[in-house]
Amino acid sequence: MLSKKIEDAFNEQLNKELFSAYLYLSMSSWCDSQNLGGMAQWMRLQAQEELQHAMKFYDFVLDRDGRVSLSQVDTPKRDWDLPLTVFDEAYDHEKMITNSINDLVNLSFEEKDHAAVAFLQWFVTEQVEEEATVQRIADKLRMVEGDKVATLMLDNELSQRTQAGDEAE
């Protein structure tokens, strides 16, 4: 059984994961509006991955005899000036999620909830990959900044991602 502290914190993280999906969908829509279909597809698949993360928290809370408490999801930003800005903000968002996961690990240790600690280890590893992937894409966009042909080539490369968790970068 989950402690009230863990249950509340996991419900809060579930909401953050749902917001992440909203944010990536918004980024996808913006990329699509800029005729960057590969980046739009990459972001859309990232949104699906974030929904999967939310459902992991949802299922864990229920499996531990807790109560899922869904909160209102904030409206994400919808406009950016450049693809680089989109990916820089995605990177900043992933760093915030990493900090949140780390806080959950610390809380789980404090609460002596070994099942929660074990569950969160997957997310700790996942966040390393999430940050590295988005940072690499942002770094590539920085390298080609202002070069439309190179940006379109990168867009084409990102279109190779075919499912959530399948990273083309």
C-alpha cells in the first residue's frame, strides 16, 4: 500500500507526464505549421511516449492500492520562433522532469517504499535517454542554424522515427 505522500507525489507526476504529452503535441502542431513534417512526427511520437509514461504511474498507483487523482492539465505554449527554440525548450522541459523524478526517488527512500524506488529506476534511466536525445537534436539545429537546406535534411532524418521510443536523431 502506498503512503499518502507517495500517492500524492505520484499523482502529481502523472499530471506532469500528461502535460508533457500536451506540450509535445503543441510543439508538433507548430512544426507542422512550419512545413517541418519530420519534426512534427517526432514530436507527435514523443507525445505518445509521454502518455505511456503517465499510464505507468497510473497503473502503479492502482496496483499499490492507491487512488488515482487526475488534475487539470495546463495549456501548453503554442508558438515558437524557430525549430531550435522548440527543441531547446523541450530539453529544458526534460531537465525539469528529470529533477521531478529524482525528487520522487528521494521521497521513496525517505518513505522506505522499496517498490516505488524499484519502479522509479526505469524512469531514472529513461530520463538520461530523453535528455540526451533532445539535446543532440538541438545541437544539430544549432550547427545548421540559418541553413534551410540543412534544416530540411535534419527534418527528413527526424521523420525516420516510426514509433514512441524509436529515436531517430
